[in-house]
Amino acid sequence: MSQAEDIESVDEDGVIESVSGPVVSATDLDARMNDVVYVGDEGLMGEVIEIEGNLTTIQVYEETSGVSPGEPVENTGEPLSVDLGPGMLDSIYDGVQRPLDELEEKMGSAFLDRGVDAPGIDPEKQWEFTPSVAEGEIVEPGDVIGKVPETASITHRVMVPPDYEGGKITSIEAGEFTVEEVVAELESGEEITMHQEWPVREARPAAEKETPTIPLVSGQRILDGLFPIAKGGTAAIPGPFGSGKTVTQHQLAKWADADIVVYVGCGERGNEMTEVIEDFPELEDPKTGKPLMSRTCLIANTSNMPVAARESCIYTGITIAEYYRDMGYDVALMADSTSRWAEAMREISSRLEEMPGEEGYPAYLAAALSEFYERAGLFQNINGTQGSVSVIGAVSPPGGDFSEPVTQNTLRIVKTFWALDADLAERRHFPSINWNESYSLYRQQLDPWFRENVAEDWPERRQWAVDVLDEEDELQEIVQLVGKDALPEDQQLTLEIARYLREAWLQQNAFHDVDTYCDPKKTYRMLGAIKTFNDEAFEALEAGVPVEEVQDVDAAPRLNRMGVAEEWNEFIDELESDLEEQIRALY
Ligand code: ADP
């Protein structure tokens, strides 16, 4: 996060009038909305959120205990901004973009002290810059002027800042530079370094937002198969405790075919963030075998940070995501959990004595959420590249009750909803995504991609599975009343098919070497095998074979082993032909 560079421009310091948790009021502060200020003798970072006459209200991003009236407040005159440049990947930041490892070194603990400043990007590290444009060429705002190998997996593209004028390049050279050193000069006098700043509350400009038509393939059958998210799409995962939220997020971080992952942890319960900080650096990128962190930026609001920092986490995260989008990358941002952010808004709002809305949340909850999710999308960037930011927000509804305001307001905005279900988790059905409650509004716009890249009849086959699961849902009510055996044979068979859909197809073991990732082609073929069983079985039933005999063919239980089969094409070929043969032999 940037500090003010020209403090001279500030007329005079303000004085603290009152302190209420993370909310501090000051008088005589010459400030504008959203200016960053340093509060108290310790210089805690805060942001102006209200100005009324001579009284300025500030939300402070650090713990305020011990800060007293009479202490000074210093205005930087600049909005809350993030430092952008090489070195963000493989970094772990706190909510105001201070690198946690560096702070740890300075303070000897992962739990941060107050008033400690550390630049978001290492000012001393040298990066190898290779120009991609030459002297004399004309560049425009956003244009890529060179490359830097940022990590083992990602090449960083150095761009003309979007708020520059651009023009003819008068000098540019290859070599080793720090992020502060000038790598190119323009005729206009503008100098380009590898470091940019951007105010977090402002979306970075793009030429156009486009309709996303390519899925963010996750390798998770229930997601790709039933509830796909687009590259540039939005999704919410509401999950009660223990329902598999963390495992699902990890699976997405590992397997989703995004180039870059930005993981924002805004103060989950207790020390969960510390867990994430410990877990992530251990994870391996299964596609490259390199550490997952080499394409990940982690922003973790450790739980001892005050609530206001949750908000800055979210905005810092999305701005970093947009910056990589501008380079032409597909970025997936995961926010865990947006409920904590909403709770922070509620707390700040109540301290400001604003009129409360539903369940005490501020009336602007919906607007704040939608402003955040709106920064997702597939974009035509101003430099002509195409990039995307997909946003996946976890929600933690208290008691798993989806009718509460954060879940409801999120639902109105996002187009994919993956409803984690405590009952399924209890029955050890994983991923415990409830197929009756979940949905994806991207299905239709992604169908052409699936038709072309997986199978022509992808939508029809998916619809077949949806119909069987729906029918099962309806039949379950009757079964509970009269028992399964009272059903006609064809309905009994439908229940059996649905059971295979649930157990063999929807369930997927994140901890099994093979099953952890399922190629969409395998997802499709597995469904095909169950459909083969379905079609053959119903024909046998029509020919008069009793339902028990059809269900009990030897090959049927092998359906449950498709997920873990490595040579799945061969496995499924053989299984389908055995099913056909064994069922046909019955009549
Ligand atoms: P939450 O974050 O919602 O509290 P977790 O993600 O920690 O829940 O999941 C709880 C447990 O459920 C995990 O420790 C794991 O045993 C099991 N689990 C969740 N998802 C899966 C999955 N896809 N495959 C296998 N086990 C899972």
C-alpha cells in the first residue's frame, strides 16, 4: 500500500476527537473522502469514510486500543492504493498489502504489530527486463512494453500505466532493474518503471466487457458437469462449518484453468487464516509440478486485524486481479469469506449510528457487494489483449440458513451458486454441493464450448442427468411414506440410476490421486456409462425382466470405480460393453 510521497502538500494535522473500536473521529483534518490517513502517535493506517463539517470519520485498518483523543491524525492526501508490479505472485500480504513474511522478520511474529510499514513490492529486488517494443515506437496507455520473468510459471508484462498519456518511446533498454528504476522514457517526458499504483476502489479501465463463453474448467464433475462458471464469471459458495468450503476452494485454486489465483482470506474464524498461510505454500500446482504459490497471490487478514481491514483485503485483491487481467491473463479470485466483510460493514455502520437495514446490515450492503462482483468479467483490455477475472466468493451463513441477508444479496448478483450442504457432508457425500439448490446461469452460453470441445450432445446428456435427479427427488417423498418396494418397477429402476449418478458421478474424492481431477471428457463419458446402464436396463425391464435381476448384473457396481480409473477410456469402453452384454443376456 502506498504512502504519501509529498506530505508537504498537507496543511496541518488533525486531532483525534473520539475512538470507537475501528472508527476514529478527528477534527481539523483537511481531507477528502477515501483519503488515507495515519492515526495517532503510532501512525495507524486508516481511510476517511465520512466528512461532516469539521469532523472527519476514519476507519482504521489496525487495532486501535490505546489510541486516545488528542493524538494527531496525518493526511496523506491520497486514496487507498495498491502497489502493482513484479513480485506480487508468491507473496502473502495482509489487508493493506504489507508482506507478511517481511513483517514477520521485522517483528518476529506472524501476528502483526501496529504502525509498521512495509512496501507491497520489494524496492531493492532486481528484475530482468526484456523490452518488447523499440525506441521510436508509439505506445498508448496500457500497452505492454516489456517482459519480466516473475516466477517459475508466470511472465509479468510491464505496461504503460492506464493514466499516462503515452507517445513515442525515446529510450528503452534490456537489463536488470529494481521496480523503481526507469525502464523506458517517452517523448512526453513520462517515465515508465515496473511499479504502478492504483486506487483500490476504482476499477482499472478496460476497452469493453464481453459476454463470457469459455468455462473456467475446474476438473470437478459437479461443477463442470452441472453448474459451470465462465471465465470472467461470478460464483458464490455458501457453506456452513465443516461442509467442505475449504476443500472446494483449494480444489479450485489447484485445478481451475486460471493462469493466476488471487486468494483473499478476510478473517475467517479464529486462526483459520493462519492455516491458509501455512497450507498454501505447501500446495503443488498439479499441472506444472511447481509450487502453487508461483501463480498465486495470497491476501490474508489474520484474525487479530480489526474488522475494517477485511474491506481493504477485498479491494486490494480485486485490484491485483485486474492488473494481471490487463496483461491478458485469466485470473480467478477467491474471497473467503464475504460474510466476514459484510459483518465488518455492519459493525462500522453501527458505530457510525447509521440507519440499519435487514438484520442490522447497512442499507448499502447490496450495493457494496454488487460493486465488488461487477469488477469480475471477461474484458477486452485497453492494450488489445483479452483477460478475465472470475470471482468466487465464499459465504458463511450463520447456522447454514441461506435466507439471511448476505447470502440473499449475493444470490441476486452472482450467476453461479454452489450450495454446500451440511447434511450431505454428514453423510460423507463430497463435494457436498446440493444439486437441487445449486444453479448456473452460464450453462447456455457455455454449451457451444462444451459441444465443440467435449461432445456434441453435452447439453442433452447433462439434461438427462438433471431429469433423473429431479425425478429421484420427487420419488423420495413417496419412498419415505410407503417404502421403495411399493413403487412400480420402472420407478425403482430410476432410483437405482439416480443412486449411481450421485455416488459414481457427483461424488468425487479430492484426496484421491486420480479422482481429484476429472477432465470434462471423462466427466462426459462417466455420465455416458451410467446412461448406457439406464438405457439397457429399461429395455430389459420392458422385455419383462424383473428389476432386481437387472440391477444386480455383475458389471453394475463397477460404475462406482470409474472416477478412480486412470485409464478411464479403456475402463469405460469395457464397462459399457459388459453392461450391454450382461443385461441383454437376461432376456
Ligand atoms: P469447511 O471449510 O466448510 O469447514 P472443510 O473444507 O474443511 O470444511 O471440509 C471438512 C472435511 O470434509 C474435510 O476435512 C474432508 O475430510 C471432507 N471433505 C470435504 N470436501 C471433500 C472432497 N471433495 N473430497 C473428500 N473429502 C472432502
